[in-house]
Amino acid sequence: MTDKQSAMGQSLAVYVHIPYCARKCAYCDFNSYDRFGEPQVERYIRALRREMALAARRPEVTGRPVTSVFFGGGTPTVLNGEQLADLLTTLTSLFPLAPGAEVTSEANPGTVDEAKLAAMRQAGFNRLSLGAQARQDHLLERLGRIHRAPEVEESVRAARRSGFDNLNLDLMYGLPGQTLADWRDTLDWAVSLGPEHISAYSLIIEPGTPFGALHERGLLTLPGEDLEAAMDEMVLETLPKSGLEAYEVSNFARTGHRCRHNLVYWHNEEYLGLGPGAFGFLGGERSWNLRRPQDYEAALLEQDRLPVEDRERPDPATSMGETVMLGLRLTEGLELERFRRRFGRSLQEVYSEPLQRLVGLGLLERGPGHVRLTRRGRQVGNRVFAEFLPA
């Protein structure tokens, strides 16, 4: 049976990329742009709708119920409510949603109000992911965020009044000038807002960003390893006490509110990517779109073709290694039976030597039906993951 045949009838996740921001943050290396006008946005929306129509004809997606949709960016909510509603309506007319599907949009607290959120909720969005990041205004300013803490609080209230009962807050630690007391205050504040989900990520300095340039010149003062480790421990101590259980290295949720879309990624399952620079994984093949919006739009509106830049089919060793790496990010770890069903071989058979060594070092532990990171292994996760990827 081919990968394409085995995928038929399975559920599908869809990612939609909106590449615009009110202002690009100093740490961000995503495919996003902060200089745009309404005619540019309207042309982009026409191109995106055309990609949806062309992608719906692909045999790899035919007959597959969509269980999760995720609008990311950029900042999807720089679009107005009517534009977002129109895009979601177009998508669901071409890719029918499964009952109870999760439909998420990322949002910046500086780009939403109750009217926009109400329009989104009425259109079918049922999960909102707010980029809160920190409570302290001086840290938000340093990051290049356009909002301040009171706007986060008002956005949460507006979301609740608009009918959103599934809300995520994104938080960041390891920030320039951030203290442990700052981070404790941010965590306590975020919990007090009552979200169903919190994502807590450590700052990563990416080349080509303003933070990357400052770091190269020695002008960015970051918390040391010990302080960042203490911040990580604080997350693990604080959020579970508030009913937000860890289910992935950086993600915490109340019962029944794990992000289904991201679980698709962590289980290394298939998804369709729409928009400039978006990645997809269908029929055992990974593809990615043209990155520049101008090139993406030209392919769709002038050449009437899918805007795929390139494709690759991971070899079995790479696919197995990626599945292990992603699965180990989950608190429950990698499910051994899921791995065996997918690859026809047991994890022990494929990775006997690294498994034995990492368990012996106290970085991995075996349990009934799974293998997972230990607390110590979580702190050096990248070292563990590298053991399973082809050299």
C-alpha cells in the first residue's frame, strides 16, 4: 500500500499562513512582513482563496475530514473580521470540517476588539491563541510588541464576551533583562486570566533578526543557563498547581483542551499548508510554498498553479528519527505501538543502542507502552533528540 493510499479516509489538519504583522518583533524569524497596505492584503486574500481551491483538488486530501484548522502568521488578526470570516468560509466550503473540529486563530492583543472577535466566533473560529509574552511593559517594549499588559486583559475579556471558551496565552522566558521575579509575576498573572491553555517558550536567538544582530555584537544581555533553567522549573511547578497539566515540553492545558492541531505535528502526522512559505506533509511527501508573497501571488493569480517551491520525500531513517524526536516532546512520550504500526518495526529493534545508553544516563525512561524524557532529559532535550536523527 502506498503512502497516498494509506492516508485516504484519515483525518487532516490545515494550516493557513497570514504573513502580515502590525510590527515585526525583534526576535521573530517567521515569514512575516510589517509593511503592507489594503490593496496588497486584498490581492493576497485572492491568491490564498485560489490556493484553497486548487489544493482541494489534490488526491491526497480528497475525502479526508478536517479535524483542525490553524490560522497563524504573522498576525492573522491584522485582517479585519470580514476578511477572516470570508477566508474561513471559503476553506470550509472546500474542505468540510469534521464534527467538533478545532479552528484556531493566533491573535495579537493590539489587533483585536470585541466586534472583530465576535465576527470570528460567528464565522466558526472556536479557539484563540493570544500572544501575551510577558506582563512587564519594559520587556514587551524590548521585544518589539505593540501591546501592553492591560490590552492582554481586555482582549481576554472581549474574547469571553464574544463566546470563545478555548483560549491560549503564549508566554516567553529567558528574555533580555528578565528576572526570576518577573517570570513568576508573569506566570501568576497569566493563570489569573483563566486560560484553558498556556504555551511557555524560552527565547531562541535566531540569525537574521534584530536580536540576532545585537547578540553577535555582544549587546544583548540574556539570563544565564542557571537562571533560564530556574525559569523552566518554575513553569513546571506553577502551572500544574493551577490545573494546567503539562502535555508537551512547552505546553500546558486544562482537561480536554490540548491543542489538537499541534498534536498533529508532534505525532508527525499529515497536514496541508496554505500561504507563502507554508509547509505541508501529505502522502509521505514534505513540500513548501514560495516564501515571498509577491512570488506566491504571481504563481496563483497569473500562472494559475499551486505555489510549491520544492518537495522532498524523507527516507525511512529520517522519518523514523523525526517521529521519535517529535514524540519525545510529549509528556507521555513516544507511544511504542504507534511507532510499530507506522514503520513495521519496534523502537527497540531500530534504536537499541541509543535507547540503552540514554536510559542508563537517566535522560530517558521506559514505561508501559511508551518511552519518554526524564526531568533531567527535558533540560537537555536537543542532545537526546540528536541521538535518533541520521548523521
